[in-house]
Amino acid sequence: MISIIYGVLLLFVLAGFFSFIYLLLLFITRPKFSGHFLVVIPAMSSERDITALLRAARLRVGLFGDFSHSEIIALDCGLSERSRLQCDKLCGEFEHTSRLTPEEFLDKIYLLFEL
């Protein structure tokens, strides 16, 4: 019985150690700039794939730190109506997330890099 308790305790210690190392590596490799960046997802998949892509992009942006300096753009490259509705719903739930057509995306890029 005592060996089971030690085994569980060792498991928790190892999990804590690896979590600490993971967080330390994230802190070291995090970008040091405070500029604005875009995450562009070419959305041309099914409804389930769009959901997974947007949630994964949201997670990636969260690893970089502040959400206010980022924007996730789902680039509509021929979505079906159902997928488009699902994408719009998710964009409404997440801050700094939008679905754009290629024309709207080009206009946004021109506005961002306008001198």
C-alpha cells in the first residue's frame, strides 16, 4: 500500500516538474515585442475543421501573451453556408477574431501598411 502512495506522489512530483519546465520554456521563447500581429487561417474546410482551426489559433495566440495585440482572421476561401454560419458564430464568441473574404482581407492589409 505504501508503494502505491509513493508511486502516486512521484507521479505528481514529475508532473509538476515537467509543467514548470514547460512554463519556463514558454516564458523564454515568448516574443519580446508589443506590436500587432495577425494569425490568418485559410478557411475552406468543413464546419468541424473550422471550429478546430479557430480554437487552435486562439490557443496559439494565448501562448504569445496579450490578446489585445493580436487578431485572428479566418480567410473565407469557399466556405459552405453552414460552415460560414459556424465560423461567424465562433468569431462572435472570441474577441479579436473575424471572418473576411479575400477582398476584405486585402483592404485590411492595405490599411495596416498604409504610409
